Amino acid sequence: MKKNFTKGCLMVCTAALLTAVLPACSNEDEEGGGVASYGKNAASTPPVANAGIEFPVTSINMYNNRYYAFAYQNGRMTGALEYNDDYTFTSDPLTITVSDISTSYSVTLSTEYKNIKVNSSGFITSCNMVYTEEYDDELWIENYSMTCAYDADGHMILEKYNCTDNDGYWENGTTTYNWENGNLMSLEWTSESSDDEEDEEWRYTEEYTYDEDAERYPNTGVWHFFGSTSSGAGFSFDEPLLYAGLLGKPTRNIPLTCVETQVYENSVSSYRVTGVNYNNDGSIARIYSQYGNNSYSTTTISYGYDEVWDNDWNAASYNRSLKAATENSNAQPYRGNSPRKKLLKRLAQRSETNINDTQK
């Protein structure tokens, strides 16, 4: 997942603003969440247990050929593979680099998270990210700054990003997250960009519901519930950072439904969980979810919690090498990976996938 911002622009929130907007913050997170000058430099990834991840996920197999594999040492994530990307975690200071193989050999894509500051739980309070495309003799760069704040329980409640690219495009966004009894109830994401018309409002929302029985669908550390829908937190970040425990705690329970609304496009999508399978140790094995009311669009997300992750890692590497071998050698660069553009692309892909599913 990559993004975009105003060149050299660094967003700085004042502590007074955060105090006014986020009264639920603890003093530490009020200072350490969302303010670029607060927090300490991260030396490494935190123990995933800090984020309430009871069973570290070693692999995720999603319905739309998205595949993740994660490696750990002493309870900390040390590497990740996604169908398109290699993630390398370097310590002292923590730096995360991503190499993308989804395009041809004529295009080189890379991402680097740096200047990472965290609170005492190891959750990111601010960082910079640089996304780069090299195509022939041309260099494309997108610069990002992100800040986050958390409540006293460790849930993300505020996320801000700012991005620019070397063509003059800029985009700024703010997402607020509302929690109740440890569960994410809703979020609202507003943004503005250099492409917007005057007085144009861009807003995206998600609303969740949960079972009245809080013991029915306990969540042991999973973020993906509905296939390729939002992870529920961290719009500005790549999804492996969620499972690395860098972006706060997930929901206490697995939600039953999610309704997402893209206000400007006037589009509404709904999802619901139709079942959850648990392993004997309480870890989540599979989540079954459905798009809309169409019985043909049921999706399955499978999770691996093996102590030995070699098989998952090798499977992910093999799948990715197959994809790389079949890519068009004349592929063009993406030119536009801001959070908003990525979301719109994901919504379009999901609609296309669900249409194809209903025709089977």
C-alpha cells in the first residue's frame, strides 16, 4: 500500500489542538500521538503482544489472491511478504523498506518508512514515508508525513497524513476512529487534494455492528474481516504494519457488519460476517464474510498461526515469483498511490471481483 503529498511538506499538529480534539487520550498518548515533536525514536518493532495480538499471524490467505506471510523472533515481527511486496525491518533506528515486484523489470518500485517515533507501547506516533518509481530514465517520488494518536486503551483514534509528489499533486487527510467497549464502531475520513473542485467535499465513512453476546466472536489479533475491505485502521500505512503491532490494538470482537460510504461518489457497500472458525487453542482459523446480500459473493479469509513459518513464507515467495514471471515487460508505472487514489482503486477492484463472483 503506497501513498502521496506536497513536496517537502511536514504536517505538525499542536499539543493544544490534540488536547481539544482528543479528550480521551492519556497524557502520554496526547503528547506521543499525532505530534511530530513527541514520542521517542523507534529502535525496533514492538512485541506484538503490546497490541493485544494473542496469536501472531504467520500467514493470511484471502479470497482475491492476496497472500501475506510474516516472520517473528522473540514475539517481534522481523519480515513480511505480500503478494507484491517484500518488507524488511531494520533496527536501531527502526526503518521499514518495501520492494515491489508487481510490475515488470522495466519499473522499479520502492517504499521506505523512516523517522519513526513511537509511544511507550511501541505504536507509531509519527513517521515519514517516501515512495519511489524508477521507469527508464525517469524518477517519480511521493513524500508523506503521517501522525497518529491513541486512546488510553491503545486504540487508534486519530490519523493524519500529508502527501506531495514531484508533479505538484498534494493530498491531505484526517481519519477519526470511534471506539466503544474495545470495538471500533465507526470511522470518518475526510481529505482534500489539488485535484478537487472548489467547495468539493471528499468524505468516506465506515460503520460497524457487533453481536450482543461479547463472548461469541472474540478477536485474538486479526484485522481483516471482509476480504479486501478496509482493515479498520491505518489508512496511510501498509497492512503488515498492523500485524507488526505498530498501529495500536484491533477490535475486541470480530464485527458482524460493515457499511462503507464514499460520500463524494455517493456509493455505499455493505458486508457481513457469516461465520468464524476457531482452532482448539482459541486462535482464529477462518472468517467467512459476504458482500451485500448476494449468496455467490461469500469470501473466506484463512489465517495461519504456526510456530514455524517457513512453509508459509516459501509459499508466498513461490506465488510472487510466478506473478513476476508473467508480468508484461512493457508495464507502465502507477503514478498515483495516495491513500484516496488507492481506496478508489480498491473499491473498483472489489466491485469487479464481486460482479465476477455473482456470475459464477
